[in-house]
Amino acid sequence: MIVKRKKLNFWERLYLPAIIGGFKVTIRHFFKKKVTMQYPEEKWVVPEGYRGAPYLVKDQEGRTKCVSCQLCEFVCPPKAIRIAPPGPGGSPEAGNVEKAPKEFEINMLRCIFCGFCQEVCPEEAIFLLKDYSLTGTSRQELIYDKEKLLALGGVHQDQIHKWKQKADEALAQGVAP
Ligand code: SF4
Ligand code: SF4
């Protein structure tokens, strides 16, 4: 089948109507509300419950909540978590958390923000917070260690006061908790 080429009329050969039409679209958009975000200076406000990067949190008294049970390490699909539990004699950390981890790492390059670690944690010690933009200049920089995870996670005002009872008992017996 032969498709006949349409002959251009005078105005079409001038191309001016097409150019003017293009300018009209440009001018219309020029006066519209700007929707371009100046990232990274401007960032999205993410909704409540957003699942960003997972961080470790501390309790109201500033103590590490994690007890090195390693459930999150076991359940993590891409194996992004690595935990070294405390050796014999417990954790060097002060307070009642005798099984606070010696090391706790999350490889943010592997993490898929699935939230399994948060769901499985019996101590409510790990939460997916709102950070969605993690950057670094090397792969090593994106492996977050325990100190960094705790600093980013901050204090979590939770409802579990599991050590309070023990501390109260210790105080009643005149022993420092
Ligand atoms: S959010 Fe998912 S992938 Fe990321 S550390 Fe937790 S379990 Fe692993
Ligand atoms: S973060 Fe939670 S699940 Fe993971 S080792 Fe600590 S206590 Fe266990």
C-alpha cells in the first residue's frame, strides 16, 4: 500500500502556526503554580506511619532497648542486619539491659525497608523512621553501626516499662537499680 504524502498548504509551509502554538503552551505553563521541588534543599513531608530507614531506639531513660535476641537478623530478607551479642558477663552498657548488643550493624544498601525487623522485635527496639534519602560517598559509609543507629533513632516514648518494676523492687530493697 502506498501512503500518499499530504501536500502542505501555505500556512503549514510557513511553520509559524506550529511555533505560535508551542509558545502558547509554554506561556500558559509559565504562569501556573510551580510544582518543581528544589531537592535536596526542599523535601517531601512524608505521612504518618511512613516506613523509612530502620534505626535503633532508646527507652525513656536513654537505655538501649535491644537485647540481642537476633530475631530481626534472622527474619531480614536481604540479610542486611548483623548483630554481635555481648560475651559472657553481659554487656558493658550501664543499666538493666544486660544483653544489649556489642555490635549492631544495618547495611542500608541491602535494606529494602520492608519493616519485618520492626514487626518481629519483642522489645520494640527497632523502628522504621521517616528517613527516605540516605547518601554516602562509599559503600562502607552506608553500613550504619550501633552508635549511629541509636543516635538516629533517638528516644522512643513507648508503653513498655519492663525495667520499671525491677528498678522499683531494687529501690525498695535499698539496692541501686
Ligand atoms: S526493614 Fe526489612 S530489609 Fe531493612 S533491616 Fe529491617 S528486615 Fe531487613
Ligand atoms: S532489635 Fe529487637 S529483634 Fe533485633 S536483636 Fe534487638 S531486641 Fe531482638
